[in-house]
Amino acid sequence: MDANELKALILSSCRALLVPVARLLLKSGVTWKEFSEVARRTFDHVATTEFGIRGRATNVSRVALLTGMTRREVRRQRDLLEFDPQPEAGYMSKASRLLSGWHQDPDFVEPGGQPRALDIEGSGLTFVELAKRYGGDIPPGALLKELQTGDAITRLPDGRIRATTRVFLPRQMEPAQIRLWSSVLQDVGTTLEHNLTRDRIHTPRFERRALSLRVDRHALPAFRQFLENEGQAFLERVDDWLTKHQAGNESVDNTIRLGAGVYHIEDVSLRGRAK
């Protein structure tokens, strides 16, 4: 395959990758011109930070050569980036962080491994204390309301509350959900890009999927339940493993971000599309 054929294949694959992105943007009222500005800014950012020589930032001329933009446009994009920082990688909502702490922090876990039932406020180990540790700058009352809305907690007869799930899933398309969506796509894309372009000395990252093109659609509810049970159980084992291997504060300079994800695949069959 020559360079032109390879480029054509990559662009065709990129088009498929952008279909869910375009769908979300259109539903959100974002135009292609607005998206093109984001694409230009991203090309400039990646070319500047990752394609320099001997670890230095790429100069304007080289960025222009790599991206096809003019030197003037590169400078304009850099000025814009100063006021539009990159989104945080690996975003986890404050609600999910709190639930993870509720299941992992020894202070908030019962001897049997289940999350403790907590008074909302008062002295000792309460929900307010849990929110202080894991909720960041979000007020405990707002976190409590969000968890109630997402059915992530239950209220016991004695007035205490207990976590019913380990991961918080927002019900509506809210800012936290959008940031989570972008983080997941970034993780999947980064893994695939690494495997496609890695040198032989670098180990490939695990990426697999189980897929059939001819599943009876009536089996969908059973599959959803199967994946909910098996996928959640797997991720909880991963979470336990990561917690056991978490470095202390004294080793913060020698740490990496590490994890795995599971996602549901569903669309019409190829035969159905051809009709």
C-alpha cells in the first residue's frame, strides 16, 4: 500500500470515527464551522506538543509544514489556546469519585466489604465527611441531591443512607456526562493510535471486543442484563487491583494513569443496512 492509499484509508476510517461525534454535535446545535475551528486548534496543539525535536516544543514553521496551516494561522491558534486550555484527561465526575471512595476507603467500608450506612451530617463518619474527602469543591447537599436523582443511594428506615451502586451514571446530557463521553472516546482512540503506530520495542495495549453480526434482536434485554452483571463485576475487580497497587503520596512523581473500560456495542446488522 503506497502513501496515498494509506492516507485514503485513514481518512475513510476517520469518517467512521466521526459519525457518533457529528451526531452528538448536531443534536447539540454545533455547526461544522464551529467543529472545524476545534479541529484546527487540536491539530496545532498536538503538532506543537508531540512533534518537536529532542523533546522541545515544535516551532511555528514546522507546525505549519505538518498541519498545512499558514504560519499566521498557527500563531492565531496558539493565542486562542492560551484562553482555551485542553480538557482534563481521564475525567471522572465528583459523584463517581465519591462512590468509589465509599466502596474503597477503609473508614467508609464495613468489615464485610460493603459501603457503610451513613448519617448525612453530625459527628464522626458522615456523608458530609465523605463529601469533603472525595467531592472536591461541590457542596455535600448538591452531591446528595445528584446521587438521589441517579438512584445511586437509598435511604434506610433509620434515616441513614447507603450507596447502591459503585459508578454514577447521569440520566440527562449534562456537563459531567459530556466530559465523561469525551474522556472515554479519548481513551479508546489513544489506545488504538498507540497500537497502530507503536515501535516494535513498545508493548501493544490490550484491546479486544466480542461481536456478532447476526444476533436475534429479542435477545437484547438478556444481553443488557448479562453485560451489566459481568461488565460491572469485571470493572470492580479492576478497581480493586488498581487500589492495591496505588502509590503513596511520596511516590507521586513516579505514577501513571492506568485502567480499563467496557462498553456496549449495538447497531443494525450489515444485512439490514443493505435493504
